[in-house]
Amino acid sequence: MVSLPCSRWRLRRALGAALLPVAGLAALLGSPTLHALTLDEAVALAQSRSSAVSARNSEARAMGEQAAQAGTRPDPVLRLSLDNLPINGAERWSTTRDFMTMRSVGVMQTLPSSDKREARRLERERQAEALAAQAVAQAAAVRREAAWAWWGLRAAAQRREVLQAQVAQTADLLLAAEAAWRSGRGSASAAIAAREQGQRLQQALLAATAEHEAARTSLQRWTRETAPEWLAEAPAIDGGLPDTAALLAQHPETQAAQARVAATHASAGLADAERSPDWSVELMLSQRGSRYTDMVSLGVSIPLTLQRGLRQDRELAARLAEASAREAEAEDVQRELEQQLQTWRLQWQAALAQRELIDRQRAPLARERVQAALAAYRAGQETLATVIEARQAELSLALERIDVELSGARAWSALTYALPRDQKAVAQGERP
């Protein structure tokens, strides 16, 4: 005869330990002072506290400040000089005796054309707009990742709860199997099989608990505050998605790519304007000794672009090539984004269909199979292994449903939170 090492009171103690997290969760849910985090709250917290978004916005503001001053003329240059001072002879070091010695003060001003000043301003302005668009795209990525983390924590909590329930059911089954074995109505192998199943579930529960803690850490990364043990009720994911074409046109990644193209075109425009040199004018007043007349000088400086083909034209060609590169990148971004949006929509539609199939057909069949196996086992028509197999199938289906819903929720979130709230009204809702 095989002896089982675990007594009845130890089983009850193990069952109580397994259900302790559920009891603690119920106590927390009953507390009026604690707040369950909603999906929208998590997304809003992540966006408002994102260092990456803040960095891009600061860069955009910095470039905007540069744009404000780029369209102005350079500061004038003050020139002070002492010219033709004798250093030997009877008049050495005298500033007034020699007629050629002059004390001069002058002002020089560089005069870039209005077109060039406008090109400089426009180039910085377009760069600021590109950085601002990148900040919006970064915010969209943060919203998506925060939403995925929220759904991931919800799915991890569901897996843990399902496994906790299975542990409790298996513990009850083991008690019944041991009682049947001791009374001679059952076999030791059946009790051992129940114990093995319980240990497997305990191992799975340990992994699910670790996964739940990792999911909490992931959400905490985005919200910048301790993630709660539980979340608010999940929003419905069966509708309300924006139109794909409208979303593609307004998507932050599309806008950011187009802004980069505009910035490089502005840089090319500035390079073209720089092909014309900036003139400079200088006015100088020179004072000589009291016996001599004062003088005024007027000068104009014009840079000679003797190697325009090797310098200015090459710079323009480089900026035009860069603009062509950004245009190609923007086209590639749009194609890739269109494919990604369509993939997310297909994943969302498939997940909804699979979830409905599980809820309406597979889950009822799994429950019926468990009930039939239990009834047959109690009637002595089936072994305990049949019951364990049926419950394992029911558990696998429950975990499968969680994964299916998570897949659909992630796709739904990627489409729903792609645009800021003030842009969502532009896109019309679409149901599968």
C-alpha cells in the first residue's frame, strides 16, 4: 500500500495559503480610500510624466527661440583704431604732431538680403516644427506603451486569479481522492495524480505571481508611480476605432516624417540663398591733430565667390540630396505605418471573433466536459485522471481567452491612442 505524506490539515493549510492573495485583494477592493487605476488615467499619467516627450518639447522650444532671432541682421561691429602712430624721430609716440596719425572710430554692419534673412528664419522654424512633430510622435508611442502595460497588468492579474481558483479546486479534489482511497473506494494512484496536478498548478501560480509583479513594474515605468494591485474595469474594445485612412493621414509618425521633409527643403532654400554673399558697409570718423582736418571714410566689403562651384553649389547639392533622402524616408514610413495599422486592425477583428467563439461555444463545452467527468467519476465510471484532464483543458482555455483578449486589447489601444484626444473626433468610428 502506498502512503501519502500529506495529511488533511496540511492540505487545508496549503489551500488557505493559496487563497490568501485573493482574500487580500478582496479586502483592498472593499477599501473606500484606495483608487483603482483606469486605462485613460494610466495613459494620461504616462504622457504627462514622460521625460522623452519633455525633452523633445524643450528642443522644439529652443529651436523656436533660434528662429525668432535668425531673421534679424547681425549685430553691428564697433571699430576703434589708432593709425599711423610714429615710433621714432622727434615726433615718436605723438598722436597729434604727424599729419598721418589718426584716432578713428567706426561702425561696420553686415547686410544680408531680406530673402536670406527670411530663409534663415524659415529654416529654423521648420526645424522647430519637425522637433515639435517628433514630440507628438513620441507622446503617441508613450500612450501606446502605457496602454499595453495597463492591459498586460490586467492579463497577468487574470492569469493569477484563474490559477488560484484551479489550485483551490484541485485541493478539494485531492481531499476527496484521499478520502476515497482510505475508505477503499479509490486508488492510491488517483490520489497521487491529484497531488501531482496540484503541484504543477502551484508551480504555474508561482510563475504567474512573478509575471504579475513584472507587469506592475512595467506599468510603473510609464506612470512614474507605484502600480496598484488591481485596476479599474476595462473599457469595451469592441468598437470606436478611427477610420484607417483618416488615421494614417493624421498619424503623428506621418506628420513627423512630413515635417522632417519640410525642414530639409527649408535647409536647401537657405543653402540656395547663401550662394549670394552678404555685403558689409563701414563708416569711420578719423581725428588728426588740431592743425589738421578730420576725415571720414566709407567702405563696402563684398565677399568674392570665386569657387562657387566647389563651395556654395556643393552645399546646395548636399541639402537637396538630404531633402530627397527625407522624402524617401517619409514614403517608407507611410507604407510601413499603413501596413502596421492594417495589421493591428486585423488582429483586433480576429481577437474579437476568437473571444466570441470561446465565450459562446468552447467555454460552455469545457464546463460541460468537467461536469460530465465529475459525474462519471463519482459514479465509478471514469478515473480521476479523466477529471484532471477535463479541468486542465478548462484551465488552458481560460488562459487562452486571456491571451486572445490581450492581443485584441493591445491592437485596439494602438489604434485608439495613436492620436491625441483633440484629433480623435476627426476620424469616424468603424466596427469590424
